[in-house]
Amino acid sequence: MTQTLSESALQPFAYVPPATMNHPKATMNLARGEVLGFGVQVVQPNGGETNLHAHAAAESLWFVLKGRARFYDTVDHLFGEYGPMEGVAIPRAAPYWFEAADGDENLEIGHVTVVNKNAQNHRLNFSPLVERQAGRHTEAKSRDLSKHNAKPMYSVKYDSPALDGEVMKVTQLWDGGDMLQFSVEKIGNGGGNPGLHSHTGSEGAWFVLCGAVRFTDKAGVISELSANEGVFIPVGEAYGFESIDEEPLEMLHIKARDVRIESSERLDIDPLSRGAADKVS
């Protein structure tokens, strides 16, 4: 990761797996805004599970980077098992729990959350906390799952498309909630959105899966990112980017709408923005 200046409205970050694991689960918080959170959890095969729970005012998405995960929608009902480039979108207040599914390999899983700041985001427990969670979460009486209503989880999967002569292809994985959009953009060398643009009502984050990218902000600050690196974009901040490697660039793109802002629009500041021409974000 390189930057030409120390100050920028854009906030680069990097994911580095822990060298050792002293606990069953490690959480790396990589980007945090007013409504958007993005990080990676590393979960050991035994003892890293959580209890059946939900979040009252948050939408989230889990995306496997390495290893395998099992997600459950009741205490003992398996919703699905997921490997790399697969995962689940979790609507507001949808109950779930998960565990590492590979007995020989740690699970590394990306976690996106978007919170509705107009509501209280209580943790809703539907089973008792496991021993590992004691002291980290408030112990409360478990709720009756049969009396709880929420949209079900949704499975997502990214299959890398062939560019077939095109500069960019966008694979939309989730746009079924009120606040969270999640996609993967694949971009050939020199492609992207080089012109500056901003989003008036949403925070954003980009996370590089492979290839390399150059981000630029309105002050001309340059951040060059490669695999396992990313950048957080605050609401209304202008940026542009382009692929800078012979290997096609593939990036997670997270858009988190702040419901306190009446409308969310894309503003193209530089007429060279390829996004304006190709109608991509």
C-alpha cells in the first residue's frame, strides 16, 4: 500500500491474518464510518461459534475469503455451507449463528454491517450465550423464535466472469435490503472510474481480492492498493480509481446508505468518469 501524502479524505486499510491465535476467534476491524463497518473474522474450527442471535437495526453480509463456514437459521437447522467467494446476506433482525466448517483450516470471513441510526440496534438473543461470549455481551433471557418475524437469509456467490473484450464487469451479489449493496467489480488494466465522483447519501468501501488499483481523491492524493487492501469512502467524498496491473482487478464494493439522509445520488465531478458513461457505480 502506498500513498503520496499522509492526509486524505479517503481512508486506506489492510487485512493481515494474525500470526498466532490465542483465542478461538479474532476480529480485525478494518473500516468504520457512521453507519458502515467492515472487518474480517478469523475463526478456529473448534470453539469459535456464536449463539443464535439477531441485530434489530442492522443489515449485514458475511463473505468467505478462506476456509469454510456453516450458517444456521435456528439452533440446529443448517441454512448452508459456504467456501471462498460465497456467503450470506442477513436482513435486519434475521436470526443466525455460524461456525468454521473445516476441521483443519481456520475460517477467514469478511463481515459487513450497516446500521439504521434512526433505530436502536439491540442484540436479540434466541439461545444462551456460549462460554466464550461471557462478559462480551449482555446476558439476557432468550427470546421465543416462534414469535419472531424477519426476512430469511440469502445465499451469495461470486463466479469470476470472463471480460470478453470488455473493460469492466459488475456482479451484483446483494441489493435486497434497505441499506446495503454488495458487488464485485472485475476490471481490466487501465479500466475503472478514473474521473472523480461522489455519493451524497452513502458511505462506501472497496476491498481488493486480486490485481492492483490506484485511488485518487479531490486533493490529488494517490493510494495504490493490492490484494487484501482496501479503502473507506466517507459520505460525499469524491474519488476515482483505475486498474494498474496486467492481472485483472477484482474488488468487493460495499455501499452503505445512511437513512438519515433523504436521498442518495451519484455526483460526477469529472466528465472523464467512466462510471457516468457506462452507468456503473
